[in-house]
Amino acid sequence: MADLTLNALGKKCPMPILLTKKELKKMSPGQTLELIVDDKGALKDVPALIRKTGDTILETKDNGEQITFMIQKV
């Protein structure tokens, strides 16, 4: 279970990335963020963001309609 959930369904890039960056800044190390998106561009954009922030993607699920990332703040 994530500490925070960010529902970015219906939002197109760059909004999911900007919202994720904003949420991660508020979080404490060790907390987890569940990011839910339906923009396929997020499959490339979210890992690129997380490489820059130094945080960790614990899990990525793609059921064809939506993508869920579990991100841990480092």
C-alpha cells in the first residue's frame, strides 16, 4: 500500500511528470507514491524523471488501459 496516490488519468504529458515531481518534493525518504496514468508516453517519461531525481521505481504495471508506477522516495 502506497503512502500517497496520484491519479493522473486523462492527463497528457507533461502533466503527469510535473505532478509527480511536485508530489515527490513533498515526500519524506522511504515513502511510496502510487502514480496512475493512461498516457503511454509515461512508460518512457516516468523512468527518465526518476533517474534524474534519484528515487526508485519499485514496480510498473501496464494492463493496456492504465499504467501504475510504484515509486519510492530515496
